[in-house]
Amino acid sequence: MYASSAKLTAYLADKYGIAKEHGPIIGHGEAPDCSDHTDPGPGWNWAHYIELVQSGGASQLLAGDLAVDTPATIHSASSPQ
């Protein structure tokens, strides 16, 4: 849900020149005249969402975010071990 919404929001922000940050981008519960709406709600991760909006809807992974357990050496099937 975050990625799909962020992709649409990024497109609209680019099209209409809206800054890709929380403030210009708000939820229904923060909009004027929407006092009966509470979405996206208190559990919405705005920092993550805005990061997705800024990247066009794609998650950004840093090298420190990943851990890969690999052998020290790799041998092909045709080479002697």
C-alpha cells in the first residue's frame, strides 16, 4: 500500500510542482474541512512514506541494510577443489 500510494503521490507532486515532504503532502485527517476523516491514522509511518515518494515509489536499500552469508571461496563444477 505504501509503495503504490507513494508512486501516485510522486507522479502528482511532479506534475503539479508540489514539494515531496510531509507538510505539502498530508493525510485526509490533516486536511481542512475533512474533520470526519482520520486516515491514514496514527500508525502511518510518514518518514517511510515520504522516502518512498521522494524515490518515485521504490524502496531505497542501503548496503548496511543487507547481510549476505556467502562462502569464502566458490568453485565451479569443472575445477578441482
